[in-house]
Amino acid sequence: MSRWPNKYVIGLTGNIATGKSVVRQMLQHSGAYTIDADSLAHQVMMPGAPAYKPIVDMFGKSIIGPDGRINRGMLGQIVFANPDLLKKLEEITHPIIRQGINALAGRATQRVVVIEAIKLLETDLHTLVDAVWVVDAKPQTQYQRLVAKRKMSEAEAKQRIMAQGPQGEKLKRAAVVIDNNGNVEETWKQVQQQWNEIRKLLSAAPAQAQPATAPTPTPPAPPKAATAAPAQSQPQPQAQSRPVAPAPPAPPRPAPTPTPAASIDAPEVAVDVSGVMVKRGSPANAQDIATFITAASGRQVSRMDIMMNFGQKSYLVAHDKSQAVIGVMGWTVENLVTRMDEFYVGRNIPAESIIHALIVAVEAASKELQSEVSFFFLPMDAPPATLKAYAADGYAPIALKDIKIPAWREAVEETLREHAYQVYWKQLRKDRVLQPI
């Protein structure tokens, strides 16, 4: 059993660009509290954070960029070319990261906690978990993702892949393997299959509970990689994850104390404000979301587009009293920062009439995920009435230079790289969740 009482903890790992974050996001959709240990590593390097000065002392001031932050790209080139320096960097950061994980997991109200870490098995983080999940992808898929999505050169992508431990060693120690070679539908089905197994495990009577080393359904044939199909295509055959026998000699852990009355699933978001009902979007209504966005925005959006987005963000859907969709909001919580970067309303419907309901819903969900701050990214030509509606809920405009917390500023910078927006913000809690860091 994990070190946190009455919690089932999944350790999620896999080599670079296998798609760990996509699987983590899917588990969050299902109802887990998720922690990105690799993003915590970025936070502890920020100016003023505990790892900042030791890293600069170790590697020199040349790694500091013009903004005063550590240039992680430069640092990465140094350490990935020298295993000894990589080890020294990890000796600085890993104890601080573990402190952050302990703070977040201990405060989480969710029954299932997911810790994503590329070095889960190479460090003592694996001792904190009940089951190890490994996300797998072909080397060619990894290369393509690093070059296309992370804009690495082919040489740099190869260096990053070769600098990591063999994926095969991770697979040998996995309780569950999620095949993620590109088809998000298949990946989602695998995650849901395993989530159902966890639900059965945690709802079992004490005498029937099995060891929590792994949910192990009947071994299926490995899923084949598929090309994303439009919404009108034939349904894909159901894909399943590949259970792999856990490596001995680790003894099985006892199952967590069952709490039959407590569901592990994400609570249904059902906010009713002045006749506007807001519900959580899911892959089950991906087609409805796609159809509405197409009509509201004038650009063609397919069900597969929304399914791909579900690997990165969440959706909230607003309905009127007749259950017709009147608004959709796309948002995410990463590194304790909420970001809303998609907002659509039906034609001839005043946006301000549903903004309050959506804000109530997104803030409730954000606080459940321990988010510290919320940023809304609004079009530069947003009507004054829309801006006034956000202001009525406590949101205020803010310039990038005025965001004082480095992790918050970096999250906003990331979004502003893609588009020009007006940024409105609101602090959701006075205490910083990771203040100990």
C-alpha cells in the first residue's frame, strides 16, 4: 500500500515522447489526482526556488538566460551529453521534487493518485506506488514527436532518446503497459479498461480484495497502430492494454482499505446558474462538442480533433433548459495553474449570459485539483460586455511582466506563444500549495 492512507497510487513512466502526459490527462479525466514530477523539476529550478542556486553553483552562470531563469535547453544539452553531470543534477533536484510530491498527494482528496515521472524506476519514487504503468511507443514515433512537436533537430532527438535507460527494462517491471503509437481512441480505451479494473479492486470487500500490484485482465493481442479517422468512419476495434508480469522479487502490497461508498470516478460537474446547466465534457459527447464548435466558430472541427484535445485539456459544456448546447469552454490544469484558452457560445446568444456559470464550474473543478491561480485568455477584440462579465467574477486584466510567480508567468508565456490574447486572472487560494518548495 502507498505511503498515503487510503490512496491507490499509480506510478506512470516511459521514455521520452512515448505519450505519458496524454495518459496522465486521461486518468485525470477519469477521476485521478495527477502529479507531473518532471514539471515539478522545472519549478524547483525557477529563481528563488531551492534548486536554483545549487544548480547555478554547479554548472556556472553561463546557463542563466537574459530573464534570470536557468536556460533549461542549454542545461539539457550539457547533462544529456554527460551521464555524471546528469546524476549530479538529479542529486540536487530529486529530494526537492519528492517533497513536492508528498505535499500534493497528501492534500489530494481523490482516492487514486498518479505520479508521472520519466525516472520513476531509476529513483526511489517507485517505492511510493501501488502499481507501475509504462507508456510505450515505437522509436520512430518518439523521433517524430520530438522533431514535430518539440521542434528538436534529428540529432538532438536521437541524443535525448539514447541518453535514457532502455524502454525494455521499464516494460519488464510494468504492471500495465499502455500502447500509445498514435491513435488516441485506442489509448483511451486501454486507459478506461484499466480504470474499470481499479474501480473493481477498490470497491471489493476486504476478504475479496486482491494485491494492488496490478489489475490484470486477460492478455489480449497487442493493439495495432491506427491512423486517426474522421468522425464518420467505421468504429475502431476495441483496443486493450498489455498486462506485463511485475518483476520479482518485489513482494505484493496489500490492497488499500476499501471504501465502498466512495466513488473513484471524477465527480459529475453539474452547475445550474440562472437556468444554465454546465456539465463535464467527455469522449462520449466528443461529437456534440465538435458539432457545436464548428457551428459557433465557422471552422470545421471533427470528433477526432476533440478526441486529440482530450489528451491535453478538459471541456465544460453549457446547456439551456431544453438541454441544447449553448456554450463550450476548453481548459486545463497543469502545474497548479488553470488556463482557459477556448470559449465558444452559440450564435445570437450573449456570451455574458453563460460566462458566470462556466466560471463557477471551472473554479470548482480547479480547486479540486489544488490549482493556485486561474488565467483566462480572451480574444483581443472581445466585446466590453464580455470583459465586464469576467470582471464581475473577480477577474482582472494582467500584463505578462506583472506576473510575479515564475511558474505562473511561464504557463502564461507558453499560451501566448501561439496566439495574442488579453489575459485575465484570479488567484484561487491565498496559500501556495507548494510553498515548502
